[in-house]
Amino acid sequence: MRAIRFHYRPVRYLLTRWASSRRPAAAVGPTSCIRLDEIEAPSLPAADWVRVEPALSGICGSDLAAVTAHDSLALEPFGAFPFTFGHENVGRVVETGASAGWRVGDRVVVNPMLSCEQRGLEPACAACARGEAGLCRRTMEGRPGPGPMIGYNPAAGGGWSGSFVAHASQLHAAGELADDVAVLIDPFASALRPVLLQPPSAGDVVLVIGAGTIGVLTVRALRAAGWTGPIAVLGRYAFQRELAERAGASTLLASRAEAYEWAAALPSATLYRPSLAPRFVEGGPSLVYDTVGSERSVGDAIALTREAGRIVLVGAAAKLRADWTRVWYRQLTVAGIFAYGSAPFAGRRRDIYDVALELLRRDGVGELGMVTHVFELEEYRAALRAALDKAGSRSVKVAFRGETGG
């Protein structure tokens, strides 16, 4: 079968980082670590596993960070190569182990996290035992071997291919959800869990930095979780801001300058301009969700958040430099939240995928039309260019079509 894989070669990786810093599309050029390979389909690791043929498999921001060689080298000890991309998946079961409990033809979405349960490890680590699968300490052990999740695990494979394998516990029935909505389950969970773990309280002023897939879904998650207060969104492109408004944003900010002016205009707020340091606002928004995770966005979050406020890192922030003075001087809380695990909802803790599916079914996310581009596997260079060039392609969520896709 065909599979889009990442081959880690340090020299190529560094050349790609250098080239893509100057022109993002260079990430799929001659120095690229990405190849479309012909490989054997992964085998079922045990009787409680299944094989899934993807219908759609999304391109995530974390995938693009690997493609452009801008992911964090701190994650290298948890990597295994070459891996097949694709952790945002909707598809159909095409093979089952004897005790998997699923049937061939079942249409499913797949939680990609490979923690103690999926690896057959007993007793579970302390994190898994308390429902924090994303904090599993044993992602290099057991079956299917090294690699923390589908899409980054060579033995399990990923959705940018003909098929991958998954443990029965990772599957959730897709039901009546259309493929282009069901494929959003993973990014929606990535936005929803931070909202549920760090929700707004009465009187909060909420700012969402970024209006890409995760930013828009953070707005939708806030509304779906019951927040009726104002939500300001800082979005780079007009089409992103329009989508954020349809998702429930009440204030749209087109530039960093507008964001600082908006924050400074809040009641009792003041904008300061130090002579030798970046500007900042006292009395700005009390809750900021940073869905970008860049050096600039984190710096803006620190500069804009009011004293004793909260900054929630929803985007995959990696290595960056920032002036942390206001974090201690104004007693800011900074929370980083990974997508996988449980979260409080409707009075009890539940798996975030179960909650995300429930809200996707009832909240009209499909009306947003977030899957804007779909490509065949052999068009992977064009697909990645579209995902990287948001201004030129007006892309939101880009996906690959699998063998079962329409």
C-alpha cells in the first residue's frame, strides 16, 4: 500500500528547517524528509485490534511542524522512524481481531493515543489510572512498540495511507456524522478539553488568539460548553475571521495592533509602552486561549492578559523566547493542555472523545464547512502546500481522501 512517511535524517531535517523558514513550500522540496512510499500494511498486534481504511485523514498543525522541521527536538526521545502521518481519522473497519468487538464495515472515528490500555500494560501507569491517557509514561513500551500515537507510530501506521491498525478501545462509532465533520473530532477534542479544564467564569473577558482550525473550534467549544459571554478573536486573514464569527465570536480583531487597542479600551485598562521593552496592557482580558503556539502569540498572550489572569496554551507551543516578567509580577497562570484524557462535563468526568462526539452531533459544526480541501495521497505535495499557504489557498482543514472516501 502507499503511505506518506517521515524519514528522520538530521542533515535533511536541518536543511528543511532552514529552507522552510524562508519559504514554507520548500518543506516539500528536495531536502524534504517526507516521501510517498510503497510499504506492507501493518499487521494486527493482538486479537483486540482492528484494521481501519481511512475515508478522510486530516492535516494537523503538528504534522506541518514536522513537515517544515519546526517541531521541538525535545520530543525526539519519544519518536520512532520512519512513521506514517495521519492522526485525525474517520474510516471503516476492514479487518478485526477475534476479540475486538467491532465488525467489518463499521464506520468509526479513532482516538490516536496509544497509552497503557492499548499497549496491554498492567498495571496502568499512574496517569492512565486516573484517566490522563495523554500523560502516559509508557509510550515506548508494549505493543505496538515505540511512538506515542497513531500517526507517529511506525507499527500502527497512520491515516495518510491505505490502512492503519488501532486497538478496539480507540474506536468510536461515527454514526450519522458526515466524513467532513467526523474528521474534525481530534482537532475539536484538542480545543474542547482546554475549554472544559480551564473554562471561563462569570465576569471573564475572553480572547482567542488565532483563527485557524483550532482557534475556530475553540470558539465553537466555548459556545457548545455554555459560555454566553463575549469572545474576541484575533485572526490573521479575513476568511478566518468570518469563520470565527460564524462559530460564535463577538469581536473580530484583524491585527496585533487592533488587539492591543481593544484590550486597552476595556474598562480601567491601560496600555504601557516601555522604552526598551515590548508594549503591554494592564487590565486586559482575564482569560486568553492561545491557539497558535508561536513565539509572537505567546508573547502577546503574556502582554495582554490582565493581572491574576489565565493563559491557556491550546496550540502546540514549542521552543520559543518570551519575556516572562508579567507572569510572576502579575501572577498569571499559564496552563498547557494536551488533547487526550478525561474532562468535566455535565457534572461528571468523561473521556474527551465521548464529549466531543456528543457536541459535534448536536452543535452544527458541519455548517461551518471547515474541510476546505481534499487531496489524493499522490497529491501530497500540493496538499501540504495548500495547508501551509493559508493566504493563497484560503485553506482551513486540508485532508487526504482514503480508499473508502467519497
